[in-house]
Amino acid sequence: MRHSLPAARAPRTFLPTAVLVVAALLPAFAAGTQSAPAAGPQHGIAMHGAPTYPPDFRHFAWVNPAAPRGGRLRLASIGGFDSLNPFIVKGNPAEGLMRVFDTLMEQAPDEPFSQYGLLAESIEISPDRSQVTFRLRPEARWHDGRPVTAEDVAWTFATLRREGQPFYRSYYAGVAKVETPDARTIRFTLADPENRELPLILGQLPVLPKHWWQGRDFSRALLEAPLGSGPYRVESFDPGRRIIYRRVDNSWSRDLPVMRGRYNFDRIEIDTYHDTTVALEAFKADEYDFRLENSSKSWATGYDVPAVREEKIRREEVPHQRPAGMQAFVYNSRRKPFDDPRVRSALGLLFDFEWANKNLFHGQYTRTRSYFDNSELAAEGKPAPAEVALLERWRAKLPPSVFEKVREPARTDGSGNIRPQLRQAHDALVAAGFRIDAVGGKRVESATGKPLRFEILLVQPEFERVVLPWQRNLERLGIETSIRTVDAAQYRRRLDEFDYDVVVGGWPQSQSPGNEQRSFFGSAQAAERGSPNLAGIRSPVVDALIEEIVRAPDRASLVTRVRTLDRVLLAGEWVTPQWHLPVDRVAWWDRFGRPAVVPAQGVQLDAWWVAPTRAAPPGHGPEN
């Protein structure tokens, strides 16, 4: 139902969502092993093998380096904002803020996981992989004209680990020491040299100006335009309603190979809507320009308007091959009865995806069966010998089924008749200690007579039509549920505090999973406020497998270890998987140019531009 684009220039674990594979640009991904670090400073780095682009490359292959600059792009966001600090738990940050900040390196969306210098002109990894050194570009400047220094990098790193979102503490946990030999050199000493991914994720570090933050409380929501070094700055904002970004004139980085042909709009205006239906109507009324359609119903029936028929609005489904990640009903295992996998399994049996896909989604979706679906990383069938060898270490702590086949969600015929699933769910609940009360016909705890009831927390009103059929099936087994839809601010607060029974949530994935799995599923994050470990997973087996993934020496071992983790997560029944799309649905007003090539990681809106020859409302054309 929901499948959204993240903010631009976000960390690797939050990937763009439209993909068209460009085979000629991809390196030998499946067969390559982790190469030894190249001697001396390098212009780029790849997780496996060597980066595709040579040291003298002029621009990425998927951009138009001659794209005209100017005009504006109008976008929409849902839910409002009350902060301009996107790095902390407190507050709801405005959309698009990562355009204000630069990272040490820039990820190439046409490669599985490669990075090239942005703030850093080079990266050097010591032969024993114990140290990673970045050399900053001398021309790198903050928007106030002051140079970006190694001290800024060190301060940012320490501040994000101390006061930033829990994600940063787990993501960068493997760094033992940070040094600044001089004003342009930053050196990280790694606690575990076998953590092959850590040098690359250090390259993703967004760098903040130490001098600007002096005297400001980083841990509090910010309602002041932050200083950055990125291609845009905040020009103006109205909390909860609108934010406008202005492209920085003569930005220090505009002619770097990783930036050429990108960030072409002079202004990016993002208006806030509190209702997705209203937002769609606003798009059709030409109130904003580009839309990633998240609703199957809207995609099928909501665009029957003259602007579409006259091709003023363009629509396209863009196939992708990246991992779909996991979108699901997530059970809070910190609470009873969701701490019992038998209860979680029983509830999942009563979600009839096939009926919903036929009657609600116009047959557009594919059932998600893996935390890494739509990729070679997904577990399938019986475990391979290499997977069994890993699993054997923890046989005593795993259900026997893990060694037999991968756990898959229940299938129905789509008719709405789910009697087999009802019987299975009833048996599982009885085994978990929940019987049917003879008087009231309600499902109760056998020992106490306490009713089995829970709340399904939502943030999107349109999702209620998905939950209601599930609720009816639950009622057939005497289970009481309530559906509560709250605004975005309250939803985030409740998630941060783990104040929920069941939510619609999930975890995006990349083609190269690694350190982020600690924050997604690691035991240390289960009690960390604001953690993405929504299910509250505490499993020594999961923890151990994550560390195996982090230390994978080559692509083949990485695939084996991820598939093994997938099996264990699925067997834990922490979620009821929902669905995903093999395509991304995008709609836009036909006043833009775009590159002919879409890179492997998807549509890159920052490479589009205003087409001077096409009709546009006032304000869209190039500015003087």
C-alpha cells in the first residue's frame, strides 16, 4: 500500500525506490570477492571488487551533464514538521533537509555499493584494515564561506553518536578512535578490522559545522535554518505547512564529478498535506509537480482526469530489481501476548492477502515472503549446505523447521473462505493458553480469563480499509481489536516510546546489507528509544548472524549469511508480511526533462530539470 521515496541523499539503508537496471554499468557483482585495500589514497571505494568509475571520470553515466539549471520543483509531504534537525529523535523534521548537508563521499546509485569523494577528495584504508583516513578537499566550504575542516568531521561524528538517533550509535559502533592529524585529515581507527562495510558507511557521514552549533542545543528540535555545505540551503519555512530550499549560487561542489548534472532546480518548494486524498487532488489541480503513487486504488482509479488524457500529466511504472525490504504488521514483542511466537503466528494466519489483493489492490501487489525479497539475498526452500553449517551452531536455540524449509505466509484462494487458516490459528492459540469463553464467546487467557484484545495503530487513514477485513477475521476467533489512526507527530512519538501493540512498519534493504542490521534487529536496540527495532527482537542467534554478515569477507559468504538471517527472522514470526511492488509508480506534470538512463537504484529526481520549451505555470522557467 505504502512505498515511499526517502529524503534525497539519505543513508544507504534508506534507498530510492524506482529502479531500471543498467547492466552495462554494473560491476561483476555476484562473483567478486572483497579485494585487499588499494595502496595509497583512492578516489572511490566499492564494497566488493573495484568501483566502476575511474579516477578521471567527469560525471556519472546516468546524468545529463549539460542539463539546464533554473526554475522550481514543487513537491508534497504528508504530516507536517516542527524541526529542521533531521538527526535526532525529538521533533518531526521537514522533508528534504539532507539537501542542505554534504557527506564525506557520495554513493553511486548505478552500482550495488560504491562511493566516490564529495567533501573528501580521497579515502585510504590501511593494509590491515584497522584505519580509514579521509583527506578533505581544500575548496570545501560552508554556506557562510568558512572552510570545512577535520575538526568539523570529528565533532559531527562524536555528536551524532552521543545525541543523534539510535541508528548512528549502532551504525558507527565499530569505531574505536578518531584523530585529526591536520585541518584536512580525519582518521578513524576501527575496533574490528573484519568489518568490511565500515569504511564505506563512514563515507556516508553527514558533516555539520561545529562553529555554527556552538551555543545551540543539538538534542532539541530546531526551528532555525541550519548551516550546511550542500547544494541547497533553507530559504524560508512555515512550520507544519511549507519549506523552500534555494540552490546555492556557485556552490563549491557544483562541478565535482559526483555532482555534475544534478541539483538543477533553483528552488524546491515542499508543501505539507495532512490527508493523502487531499494531496492527490492537489496534484491533479497542478499544486505540485511530481508524485510517487503509494496507493493501488488511486493508481487504478484516481487519475481519470483531462490532464492525464491530454498527456499534461505523465504516468509511468518503472521496474526495479533491488531488494524490496519488509513491509508488515509488526508485533511489539515487548508486550504480552506478542512475546509468544505462537500468538503472532496465529494472528498472521488470519490476514488474507489474496482476498485483499483482488478486492482492494486491483491485483497490483506481490506478497512479501522475505526480509530481502526481490533479490538473491532472499532465503528459498531448504537451506543450502553452507546455510546449514551456520545454523548448526545454534540448533538448540532454533525451531526444527528452520532446517527443513523457509517459513512462508499462509496462502488462500482469494475467495474470503479461510476456514483452514481459522482452524490452524485456533489450535495455535489454544496451545499458547487462550481458549474461547463458553459464555461470551470471546478469546480469553485460560489461566486468568483476561480477554485477548489489542490495538492496531495507524498513521494513514486509507490503511483502515486494509485492516478492517483482518479485524473481521480476528473477530471470528473471538479476538477483540481496535483500530486507531493518529497524526504523524503522535505516531512518531508512540513509535519512539514503543507505545503500541501492532503497527504497520518495516525495514528497507539494500543489495549489500551490513551494519544497519544491528539497529533493525539487534538486541541492544530493542530498548533504545527511537530505535528501528520496532518488533523488540532480542535473539542471540539473530545478533550472532548479524555479526557474521558484518564480517563477510566476500560476496558469496555475504549472500549465504544474509539468507541464513532471513530464515531465522521469518521463523521468529515477529511480523505478518504484507506486500511489495516489482515496479514504482510515478506521476509528474510534463514540464521537465530527465536523463535517458535510470540507474540501478532508481529514479533520481535530483538529475531532472525544467524543460524550457514546455508549457509551465509562472515560476517554473529559468530565473534571471
